[in-house]
Amino acid sequence: MIRKLQLPLQTMNLVMGFMVWVILSSLMTFIIDDIQMTPQQVSWVTATPVILGSLLRIPMGYLANIFGARKIFIISFILLLFPVYYVSIADSFADLLVGGLFLGIGGAVFAVGVTSLPKYYEKERHGFVNGIYGVGNIGTALTAFAAPVIAGQLGWSLTVQLYMVLLGIFILANLFFGDKQEVKVKTPLLQQIKGVYRNEKLWFFCLFYFVTFGSFVAFTVYLPNFLVNNFGLDNVDAGLRTAGFIALTTFLRPLGGWLADKFQPLIILMYVFSGFTLAALLLSFAPSINLYTVGCLSIAVAAGIGNGVIFKLVPMYFNKQAGIANGIVSAMGGLGGFFPPLILTTLYNLTGHYAIGFMALSQVALASLIIVIWMFYNDKLSLSYKILKTTPLGMMVTDRNGKIIKINPAFTKLTGYGVEETLGNNPNMLSSDLHTSDFYTQMWESLESKGFWQGEIWNKRKDGEKYLEWLTINAITDDSGETLQYAGVFSDITAKK
């Protein structure tokens, strides 16, 4: 029973963590009425929680593997009580900056669930499960929607203090319903880091999540003030629109995970980053509120699906180091939400518009698209290479003129000829002299007319022993039908005859 509760419990834990994480950005329009700050200071206050919320994800993922999600969630929520109260009584920019830094613990808990929950489900469901857990992002929407409404009645300070009550409820929920028997993984930290840091795919995933989740966090932080200042919306309207962006991104995350379970994840990411590139280009032209809405919603769709896909890919490539890999990738996603608001504000102060910032986002998304395409075809080549290396069938590839350009280890085992003495030679080096010229003429006629030949043929090993093989030759052609290479696959059937 307790095991079945972990997905809903941990998802709600993430809701709570993210609700706390974005308190400052959601209430900033109320806070600046009491605490005078420059636009640059406002950007720092709203972005600061992202710093610790990102960097803490690395140890959080590792610690969740060692101690289990139950203990980490309880400790995290206890620690959050202190900065929440401190922020509620803040009366200066410095107070908000210090309190906001430690509110980042709420964002860091993301790494706990993505490390813990896959232990309860088979691999074929990891994408969907992590997608469901990611719905906890809706916590940012709940705060963006509800906090301004409550603050309008009770004031922002009391509104912040109400979050302490919610944290207390979740501490008790994890105490009684958290899984004390969760499987622990105690691989040493240095060993896990050594297993991942040299793998370029980890850093590619970091870039991808920097774009997808970073955009989600950045727009969550940046939209409320931007909509008020740029389009003249009131605080509640801006909060509702921001909540809509968050909700769309969040609820599409499970769809992204489900799609990644059913289809090739890298192909889905191609569509995701194509969408990002086009949407960011649209936003860079400073459109009207209607076109701006279209651009933001397109970003929301791409970010939501992309977030779900990426956390299907991480355990696929880093199964034994899932804790540290999840932590590093999710940390980079969080940092992706820290820098853009600051950069956008700085660029606006320098140029008077946000076009350069959105154009930069489109270029980073385009670079990500190119990398995804490269990974897709590189994985295909890698799979082909593994098949070539491990198959017991002898394989040989020649150019169109019959010069051998590639063999596999099984070729050497079956014929006795190594790579150096084979490459550049003609396949007739294996000839047994037992077949007539008509035999080879018919073979080539079949290759030219049908594109393949298959049959029995006597050949000779390096030591002079003659053997019977079953040989299949295929002509490899380009799009115009012109032959580029010939590939032969054979097995020794002498014993069967």
C-alpha cells in the first residue's frame, strides 16, 4: 500500500516545493509597494531562489539514493520553514535576497522524486512516471494564481506565512506515508561522477534541459512583471495569464514522457526544438499581446513536452548513475531559469526592448536541434557498429570497384585474414578455384538486376583449407539508384554439409 502511495505523495511534495520556490516572483508586485527596489534589484530577488534551487539538485539526487526520498523530503520541508518566515518579515532588498536564496530548497526537491520513483516501476514506464511527477510543477501556477488573490485580501506578509502551515502538513504526510523500505543505492559519489562527467551525452542533456525547463522557470519568473509593465495588465490578470502558461507546460509534461515511452525520444526532441526556435523568433519581433500570447503558448507546449522527454532519456543512458545524472541535468535546467531574466532585464536597460534576448533563445534552441539530429544519427551508427563487432556472421564491405574497405572480427575468425592484409584487396583473395567463370558471371548479373545475390559458395581460408559458406551480397545504392558499395554477409556451413 505504501509503495503505491509514493507517486501521488512525491508529486504533491513537488507541488509544495515549487509553491514555496516562486513566492517572491508571484508577490513581487505587492512587495515593491512596501520595499522600494530598482528594476535590476527586482530581477535579482526573483532570480535568486533559482540559484540554490538548481545547485542543490546535484547532492539532492545523490542523497535520495542513499537515505531515501522520505527523509530528504522531511528535512527539506523543515529547513524551508526558516526562510519562509524570514521573507514574511523582510523590510529590505538584502532581507529578500538572503531569504530568497534559501527558498531555493523548494526547487531542489525536484531531484529527489526523479531519482526515487523509477525504482517502483519497470523501465518501459519511466518516461510516463517521471512525467506524472513533473506535474508537480503546477505548484508554481498555484502560487502565481492564488498568492496575489490572497495577498489582495490579507497582505503579502501574512500570505507568505500561510505557507508555513502547508509545509507542516507535508512534513507530517511524509512522516506517516513515506516509504521507509525504499531501495537504497550506495554507490560512492566519486565513482558516480567518474561514470558520467566524461560522457558528452550528459552535457547535451544539460543543454537541452537548460532550454526546456530553464524557459519554464524563466517565463514563470519574468511574465508577471513583464505583462504589467509592457502591456499595462493589472496584477491579477497578469497572474492568471502566467498561471495558464505554467499549467499548460506542466500538464504536457506527462504527455512528453508517454510519447518518449512509445516513440524514439530524439525524434520528438527534434520537433520540440524546432518549435522553440520558431516561437522565440516570433517573440523577438516584439509583437502585439495576441501574437505574444501565441509565442508564449508555443514555448509552453515545447517546454512541457521537452521536459518529459529528457527525463526519459537520462535513465536510458545513465541507469547506474541515475541519482547524480538526474541531479546534474536538473541543476542545469534550474540555472537556465536564473540567467535569462537577468539577461533580459540588462538588455532592456541597454536597448529599450527584449528582442536580442529572445533572438538568443532561438539560436540556442537551433543549436540544440542540430545536436539532437547529430545524436540521432550517431546512435544509429553506433548501433550498426555494435552489430558489426558482435555478430558471429562474417561481414565484408567493398567499394563499387570491388576493393575491400571494411571487415568485422567474425570475418577474421572465419577466414584467418586480419584487417591489414584484407583492406584494399579484392574478395577473390578467398577464391577456392572450385567454381567456373559462369558461376561468378551469374552472381554479378543477379547483383545488377536484383540488387542482391544469395547462395552457397566454396571459399578458401588463409591456411589453404577450403570451406563451404552461405553468402548473401547486397548492393548499397544512393537515392538515384547508383551502386556505391557491396556488403557481404556469410557463415560457415561446411559441417552441416
